[in-house]
Amino acid sequence: MATCIIQGDDNFHSSSFIRAHVEYLAGDKVALTEYYPKLTFKGQQIRYFYGQRPLLKKLAKLLPHWLYHRYVTLWEETYAGRQDAIAAFMRIHKVDVILAEFGIHGSSIFPHARDLGIPLIVHFHGHDAHRDPLLEGYKNRYLGMFDYAFKLLSVSHFMTEKLIRMGADPEKIVYNPYGPRVSFYENRSDYRKTFLALGRFTDIKAPYLTLMAFKQVLTTHPDANLVMGGHGELLEVCQTLARTWNIESQVSFPGALRHEEVVPLFSQACCFVQHSVIPTYGDAEGTPVAILEAGAAGLPVLSTRHAGIPDAVIHGKTGYLVEERDVDGMAHYMRTLLDDQELCRRLGDAARAHIRANFNIDRHIGCIDKIIDEARQFKQSL
């Protein structure tokens, strides 16, 4: 039997935790990409290539275009047509459990899973629990998903509370924070005067606030540097600010980076910085993977009291936390770390120990494996 992982985007910029699920979960797995109803397997949309009567589907392609459109294409767009393709896909690949990454995917697939009698596990990650304007249109579908799902996985206590307020049964919610890959624990930093920021250039990460704090720091520490890796809609804004403030020689923007390109950057920094905020439309982080990776790599983390970040960063012990939009506070702690390399090392060692003990990748994967096994046992008991 196999687990079907509905993962959404499949390019290398997609979230590392989803790639880890596909790579490390036990047993046979098949991964569907893209968004419902355009679920795709190995480059082919399953609604066009799978069906309960495959021979009839092939013969239908011999019809004139207008007949094919009237009797086949339009039917493929109905719930019955989609159900026919999904049922065939699940049967052919012997799927007996579905793991939906993100609540949006879970809310779309749950009626099909319910009608097929396949247990559904939904793993929430961030905006799928917090971006209120987006979720307003999914309210009823979420309630149906909450009712049918076998388990709901949350990556922070902050997220768990939000899911309960949205109507989820607390008994179904499992707290399952991410864990960084083992390679990050092998990092040894030289704690040079470089700050590292990695992540999407988007509203909830507010990279321009990190840049504003760094600009203040340069007035007293002109030899400091900032590396801001990632891509997104605010990248151009930050590049323009750096140019306008005449600090572009101290700030580098290497763009989106692969795992093997990211790891060396952790050995060349004194601190990891991220100024996450809740924007006006209510979005929020889960527990940012980059912060966990930085801690595992032995870097102190300077961030904000936002969503699951206080679970991962212990103020004054593994790094420092400021209130959202407190640019002056962030600049203060940046200077503190620049002035004391031994403090960076001490906080970094504590961060590594904290992440190893509480955010272990094996524990994270093991939790999902256990729930998948329980879902199979539940189905067999019916």
C-alpha cells in the first residue's frame, strides 16, 4: 500500500519540509503536484490520463473535437469526472492514506477522500491557518475537512490555537514542529561580522525591516555585512533601498539558493536575522525552517515574538527576540552580537543543543509515520 502526498508546487524553491516528507517518510509514496483540480503526476494532469474505464477514455479521443469537448472535456470538469480520475489513480497506485500538505489542499481533496473511504491527514504550515482573507472563502470547506480528517498536524502552539478557533477538534490536532536536516549540525561558524537572512521576500518576513535595522548598525559598525538570500515580491524593494541608502556594498542578494548553496553561508555569519510580522491581512509564519536550520548550525537567532518563533528561540539563551516592527531593538541586538564574538559562540552552542533536543527531523518524520500507520489501522478496523 502507498501514501499519496499532495504537495502543491514541485520546483526546487518549494519548502524544504515538504521535500523532506517525500524523501524520508517510510513506505511507498506517490506525490501529486499542482493545485486541485489540476493535480499532476509526473507531468500529467490525472484528470486527463486516469479513469475507471481507460479503454473508453482512449476511444473517446477519436471523436471529433466538438463532440469530445461536449461529452468528455466538460464531464472531466464535473465532480463526478474528477472523482473518476482520482479513484482510478488511487486504485492503480494502491493508495490507502492521503497526506495533504497545507490546509488548502486538504480542503479540496477531502470530499474525494471521504467518498473513497481513504483516511486523510492534513499538515498545516503557515498561511493556510493564518491568512484570514484567503481563508474566508474556504470556511465551509475547512469545517468539512476538520470533521472528516483523521488527524491535523500543526507546527506551532500559536497555530494550534488558531485551528481550534476555526473549529477544529483539539483531539485531532497533533503538534509536530519541523526539524532541520542533519547536515546543518555539522556546521562550524567563524562568527565573522556578517548577518545572514534567508527566506522569501514577502510581507510576513518583512525583509525591509531587517534592512532598516542593519542600516542603523552601519553607523557604528561600518565593517559589518548582510547577506539576504531568497526571492519574492519584495526583493526589488530591498535592492532599491540598499542602493538608495548607499549601503549596497555591504548587502548582498544572492537570490534563491539550493540546499548545497545555503549550508556554506551558515559558516560565514555571526547571527541569523529574520523580522517576521503579522501584516494587516492576518497572515503569519508557522515555525520558520530557516530559523531551525540556523540554530542547528550553531548560530544565534535574532528575530521577533511572532507565531512559532518563540518556541524555537529562547530570548537571552539561544538568541534574542524583539517585538514586531521594533527596528531599534533589532539594531541594538545586532550591535551586541557584533561586539562580542564569544557571546555569539555561546548563544550558538545553546541554540544547537535546543534545536537538537526539541526540533529533531527524525522525530518530525517519525510522528507522521506513526500517524499514517494509525490511519491504516483505523481503516482496517472499520
